[in-house]
Amino acid sequence: MSTESILIKTNTSTILTGETLYYKLYCLNKRTVFSDISEVAYLEVINDRKESVFKTKISLKNGIGSGDYFIPTTLTTGNYKLIAYTNWMLNNSQNNFFEKDFTIINPFQEHINMIIDSTSSKVDVSKNGTKNTSENILLSLNKEKYSKREKASLLIPKTLDQGNYFLNIKKIDLMPTNTDSETINTDTNLNQDIKILPETRGEIITGFLTAKAANSNLDSKVVTLSIPGKNFIFKTTKTDRNGKFIFLLDKQTSTSECYVQLSELDKENYEIVIDQTPSPDLSNLIFSNKTSISSKNLKAIQERSLASQVENVYFSQKKDSLIETANTDFFFQPTEKKYNLDDFERFRTFKETIIEIIVELNFKDYNQIPSLYLSDSRYNIVQSPEPCLVLVDGLQIQNINALLNYNAYQIESISVVDSPYCYGPKIFNGIVSIVTKNKDFATIYTDKNILKTTILRPEPTKVYFEPKYETSNTLSRIPDYRHQLLWKPNIVFNNSNMTIPFYTSDISGDYEIILEGITETGKYVHFYKTFKTE
């Protein structure tokens, strides 16, 4: 049975609050190098009391993912660990996560709880400059020294092996860096009894029903999950005899608000509980109890802290851009008939709109509750006995009363599928999908039988901000105090020379270029180069 391991690389191992920790994640497997098992990984930041202070989900594409974490000022100075794992790895009996040490320094703390070590010397730049000398030839810059805000060009020749790499260009820290201690789970004893399912086709969300009355049947109840919005997710599933259910989310959206409900007549007799995402046992983590900061470093810490504060003040001018997930078709497309309401004369309420415009729809009481029914246009009959599936911005609406007097001017379109539709474990008597202009119906809809919760969603893919001083005048009056000049987490080489441009900042000093990655044959490679900004 195939097992997985994770390797994480970060832009630094000593970081200040107010700065951003960037990370690259490789999910590996002995058989294929990059693992093809999991599509989702989890990353946590653990403090020295073994508490998780940050947890996120990372989408893996062909075993590769990346992200970032802005270090808040609520974190105290000390030693922390970055841990990462997949659900599949948690089935290992031991060493079921990757761990990496790093240090956070909070310069706003009055009493920094650390040992001030006056003997620890600063990092020797000259020694670093000749690291991996044999491989140093690979990276070449168009100059050795740059002035402030100057464009630099890094050339990476085509002799580099094919694989996946990341590029990290930053100021050389004069602070002691954490010895890059990493623990990769090489000992992979996979238990025979698999307790946690691997997320091979997307995110897995699990939960269970509890009955309010004794002797209630928990088996084969239809549960639906909605993540409303423009690119909404709607899923249906069925409980097992213990009332447990599983949803598979195979579509990327960054929204974390989630609505779960029972699509049954006796829904008020049950309660829904969503399970916590599984986590590894952290009891055996070992933290170093001292952080060695030299008194010579305090000035460097203050300067770097000031630089990050200035950068954060001008954050709105230097935003990263999120890569929106492509709009995918909804599950009922292309079978639906769509009415864009702006193409018709507008009516005030939803009820009037249905009567006047949507010929396939009509109202009828179902168990003394007003319900929407679709007439099957082929046979000119009203489907019965059950009403159709009604979605507003992807949220299932089981109480149509909330819609009857809804302001129709807020509705953009109504789509109908006017024949029985099998989706998951249930056959619905047609579908009505209403899309509002602001995609915000869920925020005003109340139903005591709906569980509204937030679930952990994968980080959206980002393109990190890079200033372009040659073309942009808007940045000329804005200070540039970047210590981190460039972070490109996903570089793929395929037998051609590559030139990567970047701009220096207003901070003079020695900078380092680190290019690291894993080749398609599974070899880890690391290249290093330094330059000056004056």
C-alpha cells in the first residue's frame, strides 16, 4: 500500500511579527516522486505549549502546493514548529507528519522571554556566498551590484534538470537562523485498519445526525451541503445506519461559510454535527527552550521591524492578487432553461414573477406548506407528489414562504429543469435555481433546521506583488522597504533558458538568491548566489 511524506521549505526560519512567512509544500511518494494520492494537505503552526495557533488547508496539484501566513502581533517571541500532513499520512502508526522549527520574534514585547547571548556572532556573509560553489555557476545576474529600485535580471540556464522549483530572493539576515531542522516521516508503518480516508478527489467533510427522540431511524437520511455564492457548491449525500455522512468537495472556492440541512419532512426531529478535521498527536513534539539572540542583533531587529511596519502601512498599494477559480458549470447544466429577468418586464415580488414569466413553475400546498412545482412540459402534467429542489445562490430553500414576497428586483436569473433529476441519493422533481444580483440571499435567510458553520477551505492561489518601477509612476512616492524581494513558489523548467526579472528595494545591503526544488527523478537540488544593493 502506497504511503506519502511531506517536505516543506520556507523563505526564512527566523521571522518577525508583521512579516509574512512563505512556504512551499512537496507531497512525496516513493513510487511516483510527487504523490498522486492526496489532493489536500494541512499545515499548522504550533507554539511551545503544543497549541495550534494557525491551521490551513492547501490544495495539492500533482503533489505540489504553496501558501503564506502573515505573522500576527498576538504571537509572542519564541520557538515554534511548522507541521504538515495529509489525511492519508495520519493512518501511519508513527511519524505521521512533517515538522520544521522556526523562531518568531515579537519586537513589541516588553520582556522578550529569551536568552540574550552576547557571544553569538553574526552570520558570516562571505561563507554563505560560497555555499555550493560547484553549483554556483548556474545562476547568473546581469550585474554584481545594484542601486536602489533598479531592475535586475536573473538567468537560469537550460542545463537545469526538469522538475519543480521555487525562488527566494531576500536580504541576508544578520540574525542567527534556526538550524534548518526538519523531520520527514520516513518510517511509514501504515496501519491495516484505515481510520481516515485519503482525500484523493478533493476535500472530505464528515458529520453525523443525532435524533432528538428515542428510537428515531438514522439510516438513509438525505443530507445536503451548500456553499453559496457566484460559483456555488451544492452536494447531497445519505447517512449510514449510525447516522454518519460524508461529503466530497471536488470544486475550488475560497468561501468557508457552509450550510448543512436534512432534506427530509421530519428534519426538525434531528440535529446535525460536523466533525472537526483530523489532526495528529502532538504530545511528542520537542521544543528548544532558549532562543539565542545576540545584543548585536537588537538593532537589526528594530530596523527590520520598522521596515515591515512601513510596508504594512502601504499594503493597499502593494496587494497580492488572488487567482480566481475558473467558473465551472453547475451540476444541472446544460439541461436547464434560463430566464434572465432583465429581458422581461419586471414584477415586484417573486410570486408575481413566477406567475407572469416562468411558465413551467406553479405553487401548490404540500403538507400545508406552500411549495414550488414544475409542470413537465412534455406531458403537460404537474409532477407529484414531492416539490422540486429549490436553490437560491446554491442554498437549498425548503421553506418557500421566505421567497414569496422577496423583492424580485434583487433577482438576476431563474433557471429551471422541468423533468425529474437524480442527484446523488435522491430524485428531485425538477430543479429551480435562483441567482440573486448580490449573491447574498443566504445572509438574510433564516431556518432553525439549517446548521450554519464554517469549514476550513484551501488557500486561494496568489500572484505575489512585484513592483515595476520602469512602467509605474504611482509607486515613485511610496517607500519600498522590502527585505523579501521575490518569492516565486512554482517554477517549472523544461529545457530552455529562463530570465526572471525583479526590482531591488530602498534597503541597501547584502542579498541572497536561493533556488531550490525537486527534480522529476526525486533529487533535491539547491543553488545559491549573493549580490549587493547600494
